[in-house]
Amino acid sequence: MNNEEINSISKELGKFCLFNEVAEHTIKEVAKISIKRKFFPKEYVCIENHDSASLFLIDDGKVEISKKGIPLAILANGDIFGEMSLIGESSTRSATVTTKGESTLFEIPFDTFKPIMSASTEILTNLILIYDKRLRSENQVVINQYKELQAKFQQLQETNEQLLQTEKMASIGTLTASVAHEVNNPLAVILGHLSLQEIKIKKGKFVTEDAISGIDPMKKAAEAIRKIVIGLKTYVRIDSGEDTIINLNDAVTGSLDLVSFLYKKNNITLDMQLCPNNLPIKANIGKIQQVILNLLSNARDAMENSSEKKITIITKQDTNHYILALKDTGEGIPKEKHEMIFKKFYTSKPSGQGTGLGLYIISSIVQGYGGTIKLESELGSGTTFIICFPHST
């Protein structure tokens, strides 16, 4: 490839958001390894469960993403696909991609692109932003599908056979919506740390130590996402993750380490009052952090209109239990709703802002480890959620 061809491809690649604010010499390095390919209508680009270690950028045309024969999305000019395999370091495709018409795509091999990507903070940031946008879009699709399944479930309660069939459909909808609902919290952590580093770089205040200090929270957030997915696999008996003896205090501090800067940004005070002793429980730390992060998120939403915004996290022990309490200074919950809020599908949020799954998921996780959860709340006095875990034997 001569310089003229490299410059031409570089200009074309520069139009993609993946390369926003990326240095020209870096884009040229990518141009050198890019292959411009033309496809005929209905031609396969990638096939589900087959190896294909490449990232694709749509220069012209449209493609359809499908899984097990079910269409999931249509991508067009300027979109990219294959980033999930790049992020997950797996060459096995999770979906099939077919062209909708004559299309021109840039194919970038993973093995030569990864070193370039790893050396470019801008590409990494753009990739995460693209993934976040894709996830939010897919979340809405999942939520819409879930609502359709719920409506069908209600319509098919006439007979036991219909009930069994639609209950299975509702279960699948609940699981997929749960993943969409829960994965946003740790993903926000990753994006937050990347944004902070980007700001420091632009202001000329970037320090290597700052970058290093941000690696561990992002790893923990990525691990939280991975363990949520493991939890889903366990439910459908595809795979399983083992529970281990963990320190409840470590789960609390680890969760706060991940999101404390986000709450400070919203002028929310986080007050930790942790028991000085170790509080060993047998659990999956990713799921316990999932519980804590979800409660923190609910507390943040409850204090949106509060003059004082403070979340107090307490751990303690009694004769038979290790206790986790989380208290907010929000508007409180009416007594008549105390029993309802843990039920599946119940939400007090406006339409489109809640799936009614958050507290149901929390309750399911806690009960799965032999624990209990209750709340103490009155209007105008805030809310306290109290979780009790049995002593580990």
C-alpha cells in the first residue's frame, strides 16, 4: 500500500467516531492494516459461533445483526460491529451479520489493531462510548420486549397450559432485562474514570500515577459485569460461579471505591460506619456488590429533591447475623407500599424510567444466601434498608 492509498483510507477512517480526536499518525497506522471489502446483498460477514477475529466499520450500506435467526438490529453508514469480541478477547462471534444490500466495509484484524488501540487513550475512550451507546439502545429494545412479554403473560392466564408457556417467556424477558438494568452501574464507573483521565490529558495535568490508580477500579467494574453475566448463566444452567467466604466490609468498601466519585459529583455525602471486625459470609462478592450498588442507586434517586443528600452505610453483627444497613435522606416511602416494592415488576418511577426489577433482584440475591431484607421508612424521613446474613459456618 503506497502513501497515497494510506492517506485516502486515513481520511475515510477519520469520519468514524471510533477515531474522534485520534492523532493523524495513529489513524494512518490503522489505515495500513485496514482491508476495504465489498459485499453483495444478503452476504454473510460473520456467522454466529464461528471464528472471525476482526473489527468491521461500515463505509457504505447496511447490515443486519441476528442471533439464532432472530433479527436484533440494523446498522448503517458510520456504525461499527465486532467490538464485543474485541473487548471480550474472544474470536468466536456471538451473532450473525448479513448485508442488507451492496455494502462496503473496512475490516481491521484484531491481532494488529490491539497494540495500536492499547497505546491510544482516545481509541479506548471512543470504543467504550460506542459500546455504551449500543448498550443503551439494546437496553431499550430489551425493555420493550419485556413489556410485550408481560402483556402476553397477562392475556394468557386463561388456561394452565397457556400460563406455563407464557411464564417461560416472561422469565426469559426478566432475565435479559435484569442484565440490561444491572450492567449500567459498573459500566458507568469505567466511563467515569476514562472521562476523568481525558479531562486531565486535555488540561495538561495528566500524571502516570493517576492513570495507574484508575486501572484497579475499572478492573473491578469489569469484573462486576463479568460476574453478573456468570449469574445469568448460572440461572439458565449454562455455567456456574462458585460462592466463597468473603468479608461483608470488603464488599461495601469495594462498591464505594467504584462509585464514590460519581456521588461526590452529585453532592451526595457517603458516610461509612463499618464494624471493626471481619464479617464473613458465604457468597459471590460480585452479586453482593450488585446489591449494594443497586441500593446506592435507589438512594441517589430518592434524594433527587432533598436539600440534604447523605447516604449512611452501616455494618454490624449480632448473635446470629451480620447486618448491612443503608440509610438515605430522601423523601421516604409510604407504609402502604412497603410490601409492594420488593415484588417483581413493581415500580414507582414514571413510565419508561424503571423496569420494576431492581429491588426484586436485590431481594432474590439476599434470600438466595439465606438472608432477609426489610425497610424502615416514613414520608419525609428517608428510608433505611436492612439486610441480615446468617453467620458463615
